[in-house]
Amino acid sequence: MDRGHHVIPSRAARGRIALTEPELVEWGERFGRAAEAPLLVAITGELGAGKTTLVQAICRGCGVTDPVTSPTFALVHEYEGAAFPVYHLDLYRLSSPKDLTNLGWDDIMERRALVIVEWPERAGSRLPHDAVAIELEYIDDDPYRRLLMAG
């Protein structure tokens, strides 16, 4: 599966930018509008860093009209975008990459879809090497902005 569509934040040197929540939402919506399937996006960050907010914005940009919620307990949510399906996976509760088989990981990876994965480190070596990595971090002296690193 070719996921070579690496999207880097505009105005960001080396793919790093500090964003307020409204700016993060705007960036995510632009990312979603620019995304072309197949594409896997791996989003990392501490609890509360804004991962789900970013996923919701990316989904809106892709044309998803259904409410986008965190799949913490369901582990996988599927949404219909304007041009392709969007899968949102939360791997936080996985105990090993072997658990991906029960989620239908291999089938999802074969689809022409946007796949957004939170806690991608839980996928281990099963995470494709060409996934677009996005990391959100708290900024110590600025509680209103997050540092977004992409690419």
C-alpha cells in the first residue's frame, strides 16, 4: 500500500508548529481536505494533548458528517468521507501487536482509506514504515498551545 503522501504543516520549519486549539482544528481540516487515500496517519501524544480534537478536524476536512468520537472501548470506528472511508483506531488498550488481527487490521490496511491511529506504538512492527507521523506535545510555559510535529 503506497502511503507516500507526507503532509507537512504550512508555515512550519521542519514540520514543527505551535498551535492554539482553533489553529489545530484549522490545520487538521486542511490536512483532511488535502489527504488522499490510501494513507495511514499515526498520531502520538500524552492524554489530553489534543489527539481526538485533531482527528475530528481531519475527519471534517475529509467530508465526514457523522459525529467523530474516540474509539477507546470500541477500538475502531469507521466513517464515510466524501471520497473514501476513514478509519479511526485507538490502540491504547492493546496488550500486543498480535491483538491487531482481531480488529481487522489487515483488511483495513488493504482498503483505499484514510486510517488514523492513536497510540500507534502499540502496533509495533505492524505499523507501515510510510505512515505519516504526527506528534502533539504540551508546551511547558503555554497552556493554550500545543506543539505539533508532522512528517
